[in-house]
Amino acid sequence: MLNLKNPVLYNNRELSWLQFNTRVLKQAQDESLPLLERLKFLAIYGTNLDEFYMIRVAGLKKLFAAGIIVSGADKLTPLQQLREIRKYLHQEQQVLEHCMNGILKKLESQNVSIKSYNDASQHQKKQLNRFFNENIYPVIIPIAVDATHPFPHLNNLSFGLIVKLKDSDNTSIERFGIIRVPRVLNRFVELENNVYIPIESVIAQHIESLFPGYTLIKYASFRVTRNADIEIEEEEADDFLEILEEGLKLRKKGAMVRLEIGSDVDEEVINFFNRHTNVYKDDIYKYHTFLNLSGLWQIVSNKQLAHLLTEPFKPKTIPPLEGSENIFTTLEKQDILLYHPYESFDPVVKLIQSAAKDPDVVSIKMTLYRSGTDSPIVKALMSASESGKQVTVMVELKARFDEENNLIWAKALEKAGAHVIYGIKGFKVHAKATLITRRKNGKLKQYAHLGTGNYNPSTAKIYTDMSYLTSKDVITNDMTRFFHFLTGFSKKGKLNELYMSPSQIKPKLLSLIQNETRRGPEGRIIAKINSLVDEDVIKALYKASGAGVKIDLIVRGICCLKPGIKDVSENIRVVSILGKYLEHARAFYFKNDESQVYISSADWMPRNLMRRIELLTAIKDKTSKDKIIQILNLQCADNSLAHELQSDGSYIKIKDESAKTINNHKLLEDYVNKIVKATTKETASSIEELASRIFMENE
């Protein structure tokens, strides 16, 4: 009998994530992409890696230090995982540096240069010296380190220079110092003609003026990463806001988990640094290029260089939402499924804004996870509350790295008179839901939005997500129960039409998979998710594959399932799509029992299924249902942006071996543009048929 507990059947979660970030790096290596597009992927790669060390590596270190031997289905211990992570990243560092150098050389041919102070012209050096005196010197922080000057605390992601000096009067005396670079300073000093100088290169030329009487021997740039996971004892919290604010302060002071340092450094400098910081030697990374890749956004964001980026696409508002008809009237006639960013997020914003202004609207209830820094939606909610409407907002303060922003919005909403809920004890509320109640003909009518992504208009332009808009009573009645669960006391939290984790989503998914398993070779599953980790779900998929069910999984990031194993997963195919947009939607198709289709806020991970409040929505409207199936089939057929997971855990970029290139991002942009240009029903109809042919021919 097949043993589905065998660890060889599972990929390690952390190593699978590293594979995902490698695919991001491969986008930076793709010479078919514009140069700044490639540079953008380097910035994303670096930002991803920062968070991985701050949270995942920090967590493994804590488990190891506590002597806890826990593991996932792959059975790797924390120490084994740490060793594999370090080995992987040290090897990949050479690839990163080679990629960076190649991009920088090609940028030179486009009259964009990133170079050191020493490589600047005499005229440019004069500009840099003036810039240093006027903009850097007044805010820079030189710190001596000796018996009377203790080594300073370096906050998480602190960036600076470590310097080795000798006394000009007594050259036998050597000193060490630290120069902290404040975050108010840009990563690069920008000169005319698109010349960028790393700020540490400028500071290095003036070290002796920062430490008068000393001569520079050696310097190196450095960057530190600390444990940034906030631990909050919710059971002991009388005031959750207060304890969270304290946690945010402590984040800056967590245990150091990584040191990045410039390669032009001797062991004495590293040893001095490490005596004061105590970073494990294998968590020290010496770079032959500049540190802090996220700083590349400064260059990527230069509007004068937009021609070196992929041509931007403007999201479109298409029928029936493009007209002037009241959006509530539209939703009374039909359900609407939007696929962002091809279809604009503006109708969702308009829905909230219209509700805020409409005198017939009596209440708005909403969940907020990540809403952005200048949110038109939050402003509309504040306006609605100030005008006397009942506004209830569940602001999830535990949304990692958005805690501070969410605190600000929570306080502003409370000040405006809204009823604000800060979360559910022991859980994160990750569901994306809005419920609007409105008077119509003397009765109350409700309207709902359910989404796979956050209420953030900015990220909705670069993340692919789905929005479902409806006024169906079976949905809105369930959403009323959902919000009652959030605001009141309930141990059951069971919904009738929707499914809510932690109690309902996982059993429903397992039931749906089992239903296809019973159909054997007639079974069919397509699932689009960001991560697949849950062991029970993976085992159910293995059993379905063993019964002959054809399964396509579109998994952007972590995938602990191994496809293509004989008698276990040979009927399972896994692809990861990386391209112009960040794939973020969660959508599922189960062929039998009238083709069941769902969207969800939840990935297939234990945290989503067991430790978060999430929603799973059945899409029963035929038009919306067909649209989702078309999108899923299109992504399964992609031979341009897709990478296929192999049974050994590696990924291979799918080559275009057919006569037709299928780039799902490009095809969907073209499709929406054609819909907008269509002026007659006949034209629109022919486009629908064309799209259907493109999407469905791979079924």
C-alpha cells in the first residue's frame, strides 16, 4: 500500500520559496525584457529575500535555539533547513552579481549609468562634493567605537559604512567607526544625464572629514537584517492597539539574522563587526555589487526612463459598468465578475464611494487587510460615517508590515465615527468582503463585493485578482452572518452559501477533491493559488491523481506537492506563471456536478485554512463561471510565462514549441482592449467568440 506520509513525496516549504525567488531572478536575466524591467525584478528579488530572512529564517533560528525539532511533511529539521538555505543563497549570489553587472553594462549603452565616485568625471565629482556638503553631511551619523563609545544599536535593515582608521599623529593606533546612513537619504545620488552614484561611494570620499585627525585604512558598506516577526500575547492584552504599537517598536530591535557586507573588506573588519553583532558566519554575505537591491526602485521609478520599461497597460472599465447607470441598479440586474488589472478596480472603488454618498444607503460593512497609504476607499468610509451612515470596518492590525499603516487608518476611522474592529483573537482576518445595505421601495436591499485581493487601488494595477459583485440574497444573507460573527461572539461561525475558515473551507475543499476522485478518469481539477503547503490537501490530490483525475495546478510560489511521480502524482501538472503582473487570484474548477467554480481569499496553506478567517465563494452565475474557466484554461495553456515544476523540486521554463505563442498577460490585455473598441453588438459578439476559442481550445 502506498505510504503518503513518505517525506520524499514532499518539497520543503522554505526551499520551494527559494525556487520561487529564483524564478523572479530569472526574469531579471531575461534579455527579451526591457532593461529597467529587468532591474525592477532585481529590486523585487532583493525585497523578497529581505522578508524571507526577517520572518522565515528568523523563525527557523528560534526553533533551533529552543531545541524544538519540528518539521513539515518533508521531515527536514530547522537546522537542516538553515543549512540548505545558506548553501542555496551563497550559490545563487554569483548568479545575482553576474546578472546585475550584465544589466549595468547594457544600461550604459542606453545612456543610463550607475558608477562609483572614482569613475565620475572631474565635473561630476565637484557636483558630488557639493551635494555631500549640502545634503549628506548635515544628517550623516559618524560613530566612534571604543571603550567610551559603545557599538550602536543598528535597527532592522540599517545601512551604512564600517571604517577602519589610524591616528594621523600616531600611526600605530587603529580605530573602528560606524557611519549610519539615514533612510531620509536616497540610495543613489542622481546627476544630470541619468548618472547614478551609490551614496556610500560618495560618503567614502569624505570619511576623513567625518573623523578629523584620522586617516582611512579600509571601509566597507554593510546592511543588517533582524527578526521582524512581532509576537503578541493577545490573551494578556487589555488594549490591543497599545500592545501592537509596542511590538512595532521592538521589531527594530529583534535578533540579528543576516549581515550583508561589501566585498572590499578584510577579515579583521568582519571580526570586529561580528564581535558586537554575533551573526553566524554562514549568514554573512559578501557582495561584489552594491547592497540594498530595493533601492533600485529609485531608478526604475524615473519617469524619464519609462521607455526602458514594459509598456504600461491602462485597466479598462467594460460593459455593463462603463455607462452612467447607477451601479446598484446594474447589480440588481446581473452579477459581475471582474479580472484585475485587465478590468479596472475603479468600479469597486466607485461602489464604496457611491454607497458613501447615496442617501438611501444605511450601512456599509467591510474588511480591510492592506489598503495602501492614500486610500480612496478608507476616505469614502470616513465620509459615510461622518454623514450618519452606519459604518463597520474590520481593520486587521496584524497584517504583516502593514501594521503601522493600518493603525493610522483604524484611528482615523474611529475618529470619523465608524465602528472599528481590530481583529479576532488568535486569528488574522484575511477575507476580502464588503456588504452594503440600502433602502429600496420601502425595503432593505443588500449588495456585496467578494474578492481575492486587497482593497488597494494601487496594487490592483499590478496584481491579478478577481472581484465578484452581486446582490443575490443567498450571498448577502450569508455575508450578514459573516459580519455578525466578526463583531459579536460566536463559536460556530458557520455559513450556508459561503464557506469560512477555519471551520468550513478545508472540509469543503477535501470534499470537492474526493468527489472528483470518485469519478476517476472522468474527474478534472484546475486550481489557481499562490501557495500549496497543506499536507491533507496534498494527500487528497495524490489520491485523486492515483484514481486517474487530471489535475492542473497554477501555483505562483511555494508548492510542497511533487508532480510526476509514478503511481502517486503522474496525473498532476504544476506551473508557476511570472511576468508583467503578480499572479494573486485564487480560483478553483471542479468538473463534476455541473462544473463547480469558486474564488477565495485563501491559499492552500495551514495558516489560511486553520489560523485565518477566510472566505470561499461558489460562483454560480453562468457568465461569471464561464469567464473563470476560460481564464484558468488560458493560464494552463501559457507557453511564454509559465515554468513547470519537476518531480525533483526544480522548475523548467516552458518553451514555445507550437506555432502559436500564448502569453496570457498579453492576450488578456489585447482582449480587453478589443472589447472597449467594440462599437456594435455584432463586433462584441465576435470578440467573445474569438476569446472563447483562444481560451477553451486547450480544455
